[in-house]
Amino acid sequence: MKKRVIWQDVVLMIGGFIFAPSLIVSIVNHTEIPIATSLPTALVLTAFVVCMFTLKLKLAALANVLTAVCWYVLFIMAL
């Protein structure tokens, strides 16, 4: 039985892979992001990853893990 990839997984994955590189630019340029923005965003994205994974949206979960990691890095840089 061939496993199908649902279109929502692909759309959410593409969005996640667009967000992560834009955040990498902020990390490399040492852009100052407020803690009040970076930590809540990272935590919410982590919750989204768990939800996506439990819905079997594995591609989207992977892309959003990368985005969440970028936000955690920005949070650590802001400390």
C-alpha cells in the first residue's frame, strides 16, 4: 500500500522552509529580537510541531522544528 502525502503537509512544509532561512539571516546578522517576542514564538511553534506530528504531518513538523530552533537561537542571543 502506497502512502499518500496530503497537500496540507506540503503547503505547511513549504511555509516552514520559507520562514527558517529568513530567520537565519537575523541570526547571522545578530539582529536584536526582544525576548518578549522570541520566546513565546519558539514555544508556540514547539506546540505546533507536536500537533502537526500527531496529525501525521511529518514534513510540516520537520520544517517547523527548524523554524522553532531559529527562534530559540534568537532568544538565547537576546539574553
